[in-house]
Amino acid sequence: MSALPPSISQRIPANYRLAHSDTVFVQSLVADAHPTVPWPRSFAYPPCWAILEPGMALEAHQHPTMEAYVFVAGAGTMWLDGREFPVAEGVAVIIPPNAVHQVCTEPGIASPLVWISLGWHVTPEES
């Protein structure tokens, strides 16, 4: 893991790692799974926790898989194919294949934004 300010490194458990060009913390929800290792099921990657500390932004990205983000704590802003909207605990977002998406938090907020990320493969007919 990259060197982090003490205020962040003390709050993020050691079993989380940085992903997406070091823009988000992740940890698999599945024992003995690693988010970058392909899974032999319809999932594109093992379901994982994701955390953005205050002031962090998940890089804008896209991919051919469909995803669902289920936000369980905190608040932030999401962009999905150019649309901006707030996200917070209790919000779920379906991300279509190849949609450009990004999530960020404001500096100075009290707590991190936490969500569950699920990604699965789709057939050409489903995209």
C-alpha cells in the first residue's frame, strides 16, 4: 500500500488495498479471494467493499462489465455517463456496461464513503 497520511492509515484496516490507480480502498467480501483474480463464475471480480476517505475520488473509468454499487455509509457524489448525483447510505446504483463512472467525497467530511461493489459479465445481447 502507498504511504498514507496517518489520519487515513490508522482508519483503514490492513487487509484493504488500493485499487484503480490508487484512488479507492478495496477488500474482498469473499474469504480467500482477491479482487484482481478472475472468478470462475458470472462475477467479473469477487464482490468487494470499497472505501473513499474524505477528499478521495475514484478515477473515472469504464469497462465491459455491468456493476452495482450499494452504498452503506457516508455520502459523496457520483458521475455516470455525464450525469452527476448524490450518493449516500441506502442508495444503490446500477452501472451499465461501458458507462463512464466516478465517485468522490468532499474534503473535510467527517466519515468515509463505503459501498459494496458487484461486477458481472454480460452477454452481447445484454449490453
